[in-house]
Amino acid sequence: MLAAPAFAGWGATLDITGLIKKTTTLVRSKPQFEKAVLLEADGNPKSGKVTTAAAITRWRIVYQNQTTKGSKFASAFVKIVNGHPGKVVGVKEPFLEDRNISTVPKMTLAMAVTKLRNAGHKEGFGTVTLRYPLGPGFSEPLYIFSFGSGEYWTVGTKTGKVKPIS
């Protein structure tokens, strides 16, 4: 029995920034999501904690869709496992607490992990989220790493600054 073919150009080695670009094309190819804008990407490993970007193999990429006129969906998401996308799922409720990320960051997840390590954070992380939080004090999209026990560290995608977040 042969495995199902991968989507053209998709792969397990593609960084989240590349996956976002391809997922955005996929989402916007559907008329009900043609103006969807990236809100966040939530990533986690198959299990446990990891120390590398490549070990984050499961993603949920979330879009706000309130700008698509006539659509019954206020938001949408696509799940990706090992570089392979699932279906575009429309959601009637809006996804809240994020600003739009209108341009995919140039900083890759691997670059963010390197900055985190260079700042002294050598332990494994359980999840990572790329998002631009609402609220005062946030001036750029962030990679947010969860280290367990409520400890989170961020890497700014423009400045490269590593900071704690609560």
C-alpha cells in the first residue's frame, strides 16, 4: 500500500514561516476565506519537551476572517502534522486577544530558539506560539516559549530581544 502523496512543496522540514506562507495560500484559495489574515501559530512536539525548532511537528495556524465580506466564518484554522496540512476549518466566533500579523516574520523558529539558547535558556520547552498579543507593551509579533510551571519566555521577531512574559 502506498502512502498518500504530500501536498506539493509541503514538507516536515519546512519552518513555521514557510508553513504559514503555504497555509495562507491554501486558506485564501477558498472564497469564504479570501481575505483571512494570520493571527497566530501554535506549535508543539509529538510528546514531552524539546530543545530544537525541528522537534515542533504539530501546528495549528489561526486566521481572523472578519475582513472577508459575506463569509459566515469570523475565523479559521488549519492543523499541520509533520508538514502535512489538514482541512481549513471555519469558525463562526472570532478568535480574540491577538493583533493581526499582516507580514510573515523574517525570523524563523530556529533563529528564535538560537536567541533563546544564547540568552541562557538551555532547558526544553513544551510549546511555542507565534503571536502578536493585544495589550500595552507589545510592539512586535513574538515567539512565546512555554517551559512549564507557568514560565514563559518570548523572542521578539523584529528586535530579537529575549524577555520573560507573565
